[in-house]
Amino acid sequence: MSTSFDPTTAPILATYARFPLTLVKGEGSRVWDNQGNSYLDFCAGIAVCSLGHCHPSMVAAIEKQARTLIHVSNLYFTEPAAHLAQLITDLVEIPGKTFFANSGAEANDGLIKLARRFGRHCPNPETAEARHEIITFNKSFHGRTLGGIAATGQQKIKDGFDPLLPGFRHVPFNQLNALSEAITPETCAILLEPIQGEGGVNTATPEFLEGLAKLCKEHNLLLMLDEVQCGFGRLGEMMGWRALGAPDLQPDAISWAKGMGGGIPIGAFWVNDRPASDDGTALSSLLGPGSHGSTYGGNPLAAETSLAVLNEIADAELPANAMAREAQIRETIASWKHSAITAVRGKGLMLGIALNPEVVKAPEGKTIAAHLCGELLTNKLLVPPAGPDTIRFLPALNVTEAEVAEALSILKDTLDSL
Ligand SMILES: *Cc1c(COP(=O)(O)O)cnc(C)c1O
């Protein structure tokens, strides 16, 4: 490749405000740019690269499957998708069935379709009309499809795309009273991230989760979890919600993407086999033949890779590593008593470090979080922002104690220099 080739001027639609950095190689928790500089990667593709970059077990699965069978239509069965669906059901520990998609937004669109079917199957008892409203939360993020942006509780994600898909009501997170008041005879489901990611790393409290589960039972609403960012080990449990101390919570449906593929595009949603109504119809049968589909969803290459990733997360006990690294990060940051940091939020390796706007200043037109991410990049640490005043640590689940210590030292030096 000629040295004058500059990817930053490529004819790619400018929907991202990208950092001026071209990455060409990765290994473990490190990536290299096209100038030969290396970076510690605590962005990990935004919580995607669960095993870090180019992990041997993932590479082996891709190589083997690429030589065996890459893609066939979902008109036929394949072994990788069957094994992956079984593994997911085993990990959820509740009987249910999985649909495979390619991304988180697509998986959430599937949940929205499930909720619409459920609202038709169990209509408003007074009017006998289908219920269709889904309650989601302020600062939530559910993806960029038209369904996903309608579900999302952030105005900037929706701007200029009217008319939006109707049937969503947004309420403040972690406020049971507001949630209870928002339920109407039209409501059929509640959709939430157990820890909000893009909205600033906000953790659902156990009381909120327990109360929400109770409201769902009382009003016959589906309880749907968006675990696209927090699922499969990141919070210290294979099921994110299990890390949050609400043992009575039983989801009706769950979506995943990001970390489940380790970097190969795959998403999924799971639906509980429980009866949807007194007639005994299973919830998981409401989306029957012809009701939903995806050309690529769960194709052999993606499914076999995801299987390797999820097995490695479990076998190498990476959820336990996520917990140990969280403790290391929290203890180290607490010991600094740094005036630039106001709080550390989140769980496991989905952590938000909240910045003090009195101390951290940004140039005009830039949030303090984006500004600090840029300074950290200059110092060879990659992290993404979460909202205007929080940066995120989302490293690979197998990140080492030494790598975490190195990242923390870069963070401290950078904050000291501001
Ligand atoms: C990233 C994300 C999505 C969207 O996933 P895509 O794969 O980008 O479509 C949805 N929900 C949550 C919680 C996310 O973090």
C-alpha cells in the first residue's frame, strides 16, 4: 500500500466524529496505528472485543469454520446456530428460544415486534383492542434503526427523523413511582438496560428492578432486558442482570450483541417459553413461521465464532476477572482522591468515570468527556465517552492487572496535566 494513502479522507459518510487515528493491527488489549504507535485499548470496539484482539481461540474458530461452511440460508438448519442457541438457553437458565440477528439494534427491533405480538395476544381487557405501548427510560440507548431510535430516551439520537415509530413512553430511570404512573391500559412491555451504557453508565438499583418486575406481573407487561452492552460476562455474571442483586427478576425477553461475537457481527434475542396467557400459548411461539427473519442472522461463521467467544469467557472465568479488575480500578481511583473525578459508576468492566466540570475544562463546542478521551488518546490510551461528562472503561474481559495498572497510570498523569 502506498504511504500516501490516507483513510481519514475516504468517501465514508461522516456520521461519526472520528478521532484522527487509523488502526491497522491488534493483539490482546493493544492496537497499533498506521504510524507504528501502539495504544492500550480500553474501548475494545465499545465493549465488543470481549477476548481482546485476535484471540487464538476466536481466530481458530473463524479459520476452521471459514474452511467448512460460511453461510447458508435460514431456510435450513446448521450445527453452529443450534449449539449457540442451546448454550444461550443454558446460560439464561430459564427455558426459552433464541432468534439470531446481526446487531444490537436489530435484536431490539425483534423485541419491539415481540411486544406488539404480545399486546395483540393479550389485548386491553376493557376495549379488546391490541395494547402497543412500550415503556423505556430517559438516557437509554437501544440502537439506530427506526425502532431503536424511537425506543431510545435521548433527543439527540432522534433529531430530524420524524415521524418516529409511535408507541413509546419514556420515564426517569430508577424511579418506581414515575414508572408506575406511566403504565396505561395500552402498555404491553417495559424495555431497559440493566446498566445504561451510552447514557452515562447508570446502574439500575435492586429495589428498582424488583419493583419493576412486580409491576410487570400486576399489569401483565413483558419485562424485556437490553443486555447488548452489559451481557455475557462484562458485569461479572454471564447474565448481566444477575450481577445487580435482584433475585426475583425473571426476564421475558433479552437482547444481546456487542460482546457476544467478540468482533464478528452477531446479535440475538431470547424469548421465555412461559405461557403468554391462560390459553397456554407460549410467549416464544408468538413469533412463528414468517413473522420475522434475517438473511445473515446466526450464519455458521458468526455463530461458530460466538460459540468460541462465549465458551472462552466461561472456561477462562473471565466474569471473575471482570470483578477483580473492577475492584482494582475502584481502589486505585479512590486512593488518588483526585479533584477531577466525582464518581465511579457501573459494575465489572462496564465502568463510568464521572468528571468534575469545575476542574476539567474543554475547548468551545466539545464536551469534557470527548476532550479527555482525545487527551488520553494522545497519551496512548483508547477509551470512549458516555454522555457529556463521563468516560468509560470497557476493556477486554481478559485484560490483565498490569494492563489495568498501566491504563490507570495514563489516566492519572493525563488528569494531572490538564
Ligand atoms: C450498542 C447498543 C445498541 C445498538 O447495538 P448496534 O449493534 O450498534 O446496533 C443497543 N443497545 C445498547 C444497550 C447498546 O449499548
